[in-house]
Amino acid sequence: MFLSFSSFLASLIFGSILIVFLILLLKTRVSLTGTGLNILMIFTILIAFRFLVPLNFSFSGTIFSRRILTFLHTFFFEVRLTGSSRFSLYFYQLFAAVWITGSLWLFLRLCFRHSRISKVLHCLKAGSADKVTARILDEEKERRNITKEIKIIQSGHIGSPALFGLLQPVILMPAIAFKPQEIRYIIRHELAHYCRRDLWCKLFFEILKILYWWNPLVWVLSKEASAILELRADQTVIGNLDQKEQISYMECLIRIQALQTQGLSDSGVFLPFGFSSLLCRFNHMLGGKRQIPAWRLALSCFMLLFLSCLFVFEPYYIDPEIERITCSSFPADSYMVKLEDGLYEFYMGGQGSTTVANPYTEEFKDIPVRTDSSDIKNETASSGISAKNLTRTEAADWKYISVGNRLHRRLYDHTRHRWISGWIPC
């Protein structure tokens, strides 16, 4: 495995295709079980890793591009943006500088917003929830065997119920008169996030957004990941509810969506209770028109991930050693001589420079292959061509071409500088 411009480009292209597949899957009217949502979450995380680890694999095949990628590679790495010979600035250097600057700015902004929210919450009175809310929290923690201390903060500065705090979790509640059953739904939802470590997953996608801030599809991926986290928490809450209680839970979501205000849960690493699309959440809770089996979903997702690693795009290029001896720099007296072992010795200026296995490739197609004089006489006599004055060092040059998977050759007279033979099948 190694990192290169081509591997980065392949991860960008295939990662974007996987994101589009994920979006289409979530937008269709299908319902997913809890297992299906877990598979989809794993698939989303692996897409993120496809961006974060843009490496070539040993089993990856190469697809060469003669135009688009060659142009991009030349534009990025060979075209100078400055005319000064003392200071060279290439486009890839400018792009890298803008990329790093944008990532640093977003990282500092995230740290600042998180620090500001932490200070505001520190000023608010911890444990400010009423007795009913505190009692329900203790009951739900005991039901899920949670021993970690989790506080509840109720305040008018909080826009929507949310979970905050990677190491010291806090459940935030707006200053709204919720019914006891609604409070239980909210606490169950936030504890489901806590038990699955969803805040760490949220932070992971925030980091991905910071690193790939210039790619809009990465922002969409982060948004869809948050939606999947909400769907999984919903499935946990309604798992043991009857139909009437499920309707009550959805009414609770609608009420929070209608009463939510601008507050702390609009920024930072939060998992807000009611910020996702209610239509999508209701569709999955009610069981859409059709349901995708978990095994079929897993097979489709991981087959796409595997296929995305099978190929890598490379700009077409000529090896520097071959380019040094290609026709663009060949002297007029360059030729090849066939050796006894089937290889060909390449000559420039009367001296052998390298050994070539196949002289009929694109790079060597215009280089004559020289044979001995007896072969020349036999070939020219059989084709009705005079062999007079043809010597080993003069007009014994053959050009080869493949026509219809059959090799043909043509004789060129250097003394008269013209072809003296038509194409002869070999």
C-alpha cells in the first residue's frame, strides 16, 4: 500500500460515488431494521476511511488516462503560476496551502465553539432539572445498567434536547413543560446515544469535514451519518413500545420540532433530539412500503466498497529511460538488431544502448529492425524487389506493423530515402 496522486484521486472519485449511493438509499421509501441501520452506519464509517486513507492496494488494477488525468497531472505539478525563475509556485502548492489554511480555521472554530458552550454550561446550574425528570433519569439508568454519572441541565438557553460531553456526558433539556412520558422518551433517546458512543462517531465525522472542507459531498456524508445515528436511537426507543406508544413518541418529536428555538444545541459536537428530518424518521419507524433484508444490504454495501478498491486511475506517461531513447530523440541512424535469444539490441550512433523485448510497441514502432544481408536478398527476391546495392549498413531497415492481428513489414531504402517495398505479411 502506498500514497500517490493517483490513489488520492481514486479515493476521491470512488468515495463520492459511494456517498451518492448512500444518499439514494436513504432517500428511497424503504424501512431498515436495527441490524440494517447498524450495517449502514458501518458502511458510512468505511466511506469516511476511504477518504482518510487514500492508499493503493497490491491487488488494485491501473486504468490509464491519456487526456484528462494527464492534463490534470501536468496542470497541478508542472505548470508554474509565477514567471520568476527565482521563485517557483505550482498549482498543487497553492491548493495545499489553501487546503491546510481552511482546515486549521475550521478546527480552531470547532474548538472555540466547544469551549464557549462548555463555559456556558458550567455557569448553568448542574442538576437543575425538576424532581420528576431526575427520578426518570435514575430509573432509565438503572434499567440500562449505567453507572456513569450523567447530569441533566434545564435552561431557556437550550434549544432542543441533546446529549453533550465526550467524557462527562450531560443531557440538555429546554425549559419546556414536558409530560412525564415525553421526558422518559427523551431520556431513553439520549441514553441510547450514550451507550453507543455516538458522540465519538459525531466527532469523527466533524474531523472528516475539517479535513475535506472543500468537498460538498463530505458535508452531505456527515449530515447523513447524523441522520442514521438518530434513526438508530429511535429504533432503540420504540423497540419495546406498542403501536399506541409509538404514536405517542412521534407526537413528542413533532412537539419538540414545533417548540424548539435557537440555542446551544445548534452548534458544537451535539446530538440534538429533534433536528433530523421527521418524515424520514417516521417512515423508518412505521415501516415503509418495502423493507431491505439485512443480508442484501450488507452484500451490496461491502461489494461496492471492495469494487472501489479494485482500480486506480493513472495519467499515461512514458518511463524516463524509455523516453530518453524514443523516436522523439532518436538520431537518424538508430536501429535494432535481432539477437539469437529473441531479444533486440537497440543501437544509437552505432553503439548498443539497451535491450528491448518487443520492438513493436507504441514507443518503438518507427524504429527499423536490421537483419543480415542474406535475409534481405531472400525477402526482396521473393517479392520482386531488386536487392542490388543493398548492404548490411545501408538499406537493410524494415518497419513493422500489426494489421488484423498479423504482423506485416515494409522495406525502406536509406540511400534513396524512400520505401522500396509494400507491406509484406510476415
